[in-house]
Amino acid sequence: MRRLSRGLGRLAGALGLVYGLVLVAMVAMESRLIFPRPSLDDATLAARARAWQAQELRIRSADGTALYGWRVGAGPHLALLLSGNGSSVGAQDPRYQSLLDAGFAILHVNYRGYPGSAGSPDEAGLIDDAAAAWREALESHEPRDIVIMGKSLGGGVAVGLAERLSQLPPGQRPGALVLESTFSAAWKVGAARYPWLPVKLLMANPFPSIDRAPHVRIPTLIIHGEADAVVPIAQARELAAALPGSRLIAVPGAGHNDILWDAGGAKSALDALLD
């Protein structure tokens, strides 16, 4: 019996050691998992900019980090794009065309650490980068004519920016906020994927949109695919319930990577928000 007890003790110790090493490895890999930046060199970005007749931008975030972006088109409304974690300026062709066809100008700036931009990504830095993009947007459009559009991780960045901008007087806030295929909290996505890990405790970039949502005072449209296998639509419903006066449009059969903003009545809803 003693031998069995000692054997079980050693096994438990070994399993505990392995689990601890896995925890350390997951913490070390967090940035790579959350921010899987695409690989696009400057020459490719410049060539794509020429193809879109885009103006290439160099702007700086609050801490001086140099950021790369584009301006495309010259519509009366401006879509300030905050893209998902695996995307980039120059990799959004269908979305660009859809927005241009709807009469929008586009401002799209890459987060720190993403193609053309300096630095390394983290939650606070990405929200600062979005704030820098907002300041650039004001160079061409009035606040009421700017729509902040966040896709997936970009929705978490957009909510962080919207929380800041909601502290401004009403006339200085964006005309609308559009959140597409985004989460109520990034840590919840991680917890669903790794249920055997204490993700909420470990995650350095939790993007707690659900906690920021009650402070947002910007008309908000949430669009989410009912077949989203990455961020379940239950998270969109949770976020909509926390965002004052928001509207949720669920798109039947749509997945996480589909373009949703001009589907399922979303475009007409956006027009109503702008009005």
C-alpha cells in the first residue's frame, strides 16, 4: 500500500510538473497566438497601394510608434477599419470594394508589429494605435461622418477606442460603431478553446469588451454569423445586451470570416445609424 501511495504521489508530481510547464509555454506563446501577423513586405504593400490608388500613410501612435496605413477613396462618410488579428492593410480587397461601392472613403492603419508598422503588439498598444488612426481620420472628415468598423479582434480594439471617445462631448464622437464577428471578451474565446487552462488568469491581453461596453455612448451595430465557429453568436448577444442602445443582426449560415456588414439588412441599419 505504501509503495502504491508513493507511486501515485510521484505520478501526481510528474503530472503537476508537466501541467506547470504547459502553463509557462502557453504564457510565452500568447502574443503569437493572439497576434498571428501576416508577412507582407514594403514592396508588396506599395504595389497593392498602387493597384487601389491608395494614399500610403505614415502616422505615429501616442508613444511614438510608427504606423503604416492607407487612405482609399473620397466618399462623404469614412470607414475607419480595425482589422482582425491575422489581417493587414492591403489584404481586405472584397471589404474595400464593398465599402467603396457604398460611397465610403476608407482609412485602414496597421497595428504595431503588423506589416509596415514598428513595435510589438499588445492590447493597450493596439487601442492607442486605433486612437492615432482616429486622429488621422479627423483630418478629412467630421466626427459624425466617421464609422468605426471592427472585425473580430478589431472589434475588441474598436470597443476600447469607443470607450475613450465616449468621454468626449456628443458632437465630437463618431457617427457609428460597427462590430463584426467579435467577442464579448477575448479571454472567453481562449477559455472555450483551452478549457483545461485558467485562461482568464493567465491572459495578458484579455480584451474585456463586456466590461467596457456599458461606458460606450456611440450608436452601435453588431453583426454576427449564426454559424460562427470561432466566436459563438452567444458572445455577440452578450455584448449587445451590455452596449447601451445597440442593435444586433444575426446573419443565418454565415461564418467567422464572411463579410457581413452589407448582408442581412446590416447596410440599411448602418444608414439608419448615420441618419
